[in-house]
Amino acid sequence: MASPSRLLFGFLLLAALACRGDVAHLDQDAKMAYGVKPAVVRVNAFATATFSYNTDAMRDAEKELRAAGHDVRGVYNKDVDAVETGSGGSGSGFIVHPEGVIITCAHVVAPTRDDSTVRAALQRNGAIAALMKAFPIEALRAVYRENALDRYVAIVSRYGLLDNVKVTNEIELSNGEKLPFTIDRFSPALAQRGTDLALLRVNHKNLPALTLGDSDSTRVGESIWSVGYPAVASSTDDVIGGWLSRDSDLEPTFNPGIITAIKRDVTNTPVFQSNVAIYRGNSGGPAVNRGGEVIGISTWGRADAEAIKFLVPINVARSFLRDANVPVNVEGEFDHHYRASLDAAQDGKWTVASTELASASNIFPNSPDVFRFRHDTDRALQSMPLWRKHPVAAMGAGGALAARQVIRANPD
């Protein structure tokens, strides 16, 4: 029979094993990405319509094209024809308050902000679509290179009428929900001497929200990650559209970079320059530091200057939010459970992580990143021995067994 001292040693060894740090841990980069992505949203602000026109417009346009030296002949067999037209598009944004407050760039939502802007854009784009239907694209490209396209657009627009105008202003949450938004505050684009910020609201509670950092402490050379929904990585892109699934559109793109300069715009407002990848559709998305705090907002870049992009520092947005009486860094119910789950996983406490994650997913269901983190959690739990999953119960059972053996060894 084992001696009481050996049983006690075995019990202590079991307790030590239960406390060992040999279990898998969620690393900091994965934790940061998981923490940020659920709160990033797609912002849709576009309009569609039918542009109907008298084909006399095409005869007038053809005369002008020939007079300008373009040997073209239009195709227009009907007296009246029609094309579908659209304006606006989509960008990115992020939730700054769990009660449905979202921030994005002003130029993302500007195309649908007022009726006259919408109709002017639809009329112009409809005229361009009609010209493309009637004349060879090579001829129109030549006209565009001559900076003369507007002359022919104006001719066709005079004959055009808009029907079936439909305006879409909606937020796509990371879990696929679509919600109409209203604009609470608006500051025009940088070129118009504004801050290029817009504050949006949706009717939803307990949403994921991001933590805002302090951009005044950001330095040149600091690592950042730009998060958003670039159009080139969507299922509807003209080039790759068709082989990416629609579900993939809910996966925001995470691009690394650094702050390359800290400058000021013409209004003396700070602006971050970065080499981070920002493409059409990224505008309005957050740029975060290694801790997952937002330190900037993707705002502007040129296609021919890949390594020079600009960000609105988050402290500029803080002032914008303060003027709108929006408190920042408020933790909602989802955030409370989700961040507790991430913290527990980083510490290797996967049982706690699983429990907290279940509560979070009940509040904000169908998030791709919550699903993926659930998979990581389940896999970590499956790889753990039973005594690691339930260390308190294991130690209690071990202690009871040791006590029982001691009593048997010393019945008196």
C-alpha cells in the first residue's frame, strides 16, 4: 500500500500539472484581428434608375463627333431607347458605440446625401451609358483623353429622362444584417476643407464597438493595420467577380503598414501619411495599432501612388463625436463577453473562453469571426486532457482520494 507521504506527493504533483502553462494560447496578433473585425461594416450609398432618351440625341452627338474628326457611325434604330444607370457605391466604416453609432468618411455617403446630387449623377451616368451603347468604346476613349467627353454627355442629357429612381442608404454589419442608416453629422471631404467624416446611426442595440486610441501619441514608423472592404476583393468586382462567394464579402481585408509621415492639411488639421494598402471601398474603415485601438480612418489615396495614402487621425474624429455628444469606448453587452473570451483564450483558459464566447454569439449571431474563433476554441478544448479542462474538479478528486488513502493507512 502506498504511504501517506507518497499519496500527498502525488496529489501535489497533480495540482502542479493542473497549473502548468503548457496549453495553447491565442497569440496577440490573432487576438487583435478577432477583436477588431466584427465591428467593421460596409457602407452602401448608391442610387439606380432607368435613363430614357430620344435617339435624336445620338444623331446630334454623331454630328459633333464627326465635326471633331472622329470617323464614327452610331447604332440607334429606335426613336426612343433606355439604359440602366447608377451612381454612388460602397465604402467602409466602423461602430463606435454599441447602440448603433457608426463613423465613416463623408465622401462615402455624399453621393446620396441630397436629391439634386443623386439626380445629377444619375443623369450624367445615364448619358454616358447611352453613348457607350451607340458608339464604339475606342472612339469614346479617344474623346475622354481629349477631355471632351462632357460635351457629348451634355447633348445626350438634354434628351434624357429618369424613371424608377431608387436610393439605397444601408449598413451591412459583419454578420450579414442590412440596416438603413441616417446621417447625424457631416463634414465634407479634405479637398473641400472639411475633415471628411460622417456620423451614421442605425436602429440596433448591443453591437460590437471598437476602442478609440490616442492619435497624438502615434509616431512615424509605428505599425498599423487598415481594415475594410475594398471593392477589388468582393464577389461583384469586374475582374474577379464570379469566383468569390457572396459570403466572402462579409470578410473585411486586414492590410499591414506603417505611419510614414505626420502632416497637416490646408486647415492646419493633422493628417497621417502611410504606406498601408487603401483601395476603392476601404474609405471610412479603421486603421488600428497592435493593441486593436483605432488611431486613424482611411480617407484618401491615388491609384498611381501605391505607397502614399492618407488617414484622418482618430483624435480629429474624437472631437467630431464629442460635438455630437457621443461617448466613446463604451462597452456593450456583446463587447463584455467577447473581450472576456479573447482575454481568457490569450491566457490559455479555453473553458472560460468557450463560455464567454457562447454568450457573445447569442447577442451578435452569425459573425464569421465569431464562428472562426469558436472553431479555434473547440479545437483547443479537444486537445486538452480532462484534468486540464476541469483543474479544480481534478484537484478536488485527487485530494479526496489522497485523504481516503490516508484514513485507510491510519484507521486509528
